[in-house]
Amino acid sequence: MSKQTRVSHPLYNLLPTEIEGFDSLAELALDMRSSWNHATDEVWRQLDSELWEITQNPWVVLQTVSRDRIERVLADPVFRKNIDGLVQTRRQTMEAPAWFQQTYPQSSLNCVAYFSMEFMLSEALPIYSGGLVMSPAISLKLPAIWACQ
């Protein structure tokens, strides 16, 4: 496997990053595709089946499981081979052209982002919404009200 750049968030410094293979687990845990692609579910189930069943959140499992458990599981060659295969598949998928690039290869558009926090996210990512809708609505109405006065 090629060496990837480590995450530089301060929280990441609290995790056992020096354990061989931990970076691969972190890469898989932070991949949001796991909310609809369940290829890695068994990995998290092996680390802590009870916590996985409760949260379905790989990052919570990885942050919570003991250092000893991580070391034991990563020492298993079968588990490690599975992790390496999942990481390799993830990287190949990320590098492969997506539907748009395949359908419109001559397009100058190279990046599109659409964010909708209400749809297509797993329960593992808490979304606090409701009252916040009023702020934008009010700020859109106020200029119209002021203009009419």
C-alpha cells in the first residue's frame, strides 16, 4: 500500500496512530460511503460488535475500542488482508472516473458539489435541524418588509 498522509486534527493525536494498520482503519472509518455501502460493516463488528450494533458509526467504534483490541485484531493476518483489500478498493473507486466523467468526457466541468443535510446521510451522523430554518426565512423576509416601509 502506498503511504497516505496522516490526519492532522488534534483529536487524531489521541488515537493509537503508531499501531501498524491503524491509519487504514481510520481511512475506512472516515469514509462516508459506509452509510450506504456496507462492505466494511464486518470490520467494525469485529472490533466491537455491541457498540457497532448500537451506533452503526465506524468512527465512534474506532475511537472507543481499546488499544489492546485494535492491536489484537490488526495482528490477525486474515483481518489485515481484508482491511488492505477494502482500502485498495476504496482508493481505486475514488480515483476511477465517476458517471459524469464517463458520460461527458469532453466537459470542462471538473467538480460539482451538492449538499443536502436532510437526505442520504446515515443515522450515525446526527443532524440538528428545525428551528434554524426560521433564521434564513426571516432574514429573507426582513429586507422585503423594510423595502415596503
